Amino acid sequence: MTWQPNTETDLSHYIIYRGDYKLAETTNAYYVDNDVQPGYHYPYTVTAVDNNGNEGTKSRKLIMEPSYG
């Protein structure tokens, strides 16, 4: 999944959530979740974190359903 990069000058990283579970942290404006199963729906949100550790509000929820193959 990809998202529009945060343009704040004090951006530290992003946090990716699957549902309410904190899935990963990354400095990239993309993430690949390899731990999913085809046929299931997965809700994701992303937050931006600044250099002081302040986490912004969650993005809109994105529902993904991986396919076979």
C-alpha cells in the first residue's frame, strides 16, 4: 500500500495499523504486508510521527482484500 507522504519538516516516521494492532513503523510512504491471507478483508490506517514522538491522527481506513496468485 502507498500513501501521500507527509510534508512536515519534522517528520520522523509512519506507523501502520491493521485494525487496532500496531503492525509496523517505516520512514517510507509505502508498506507491504506479507502476513495476510487471500479471501479475508484487512483494515489499515496510517499515522505520521514527528521528531518529538507526537503521533498524528489516523488516516482514513483502507480495506484491502488480497487475491490468490
